[in-house]
Amino acid sequence: MAKGDRELVKMKSSESPHCYYTQKNKRKTTKKLELRKYDPVVRKHVTYKES
């Protein structure tokens, strides 16, 4: 797999202004990512969506 298959995406918290960056494989994952991660601003696990 070539290195060009990966894409840097910004994940935005659903409950605070916090965000972080991660990579995804744009060939295998064509839809937007939605993950449950720890949010240090509200200090609990929340849903992060790709923006």
C-alpha cells in the first residue's frame, strides 16, 4: 500500500471545542469517521466526528 492512501483528518468533539488530528485510509474508509474518545475539556468520553 502506498503512503498516499492515508489522509490527515480533524476530529471535532460533540460537546466542547476540543479537537485532534488522526489519519485514515481514504480507500477503505470513504465515509466520515465517528469515534468515542476521551475529551479532556469535559473530562469524559464523548463522540468525535470528522470535520
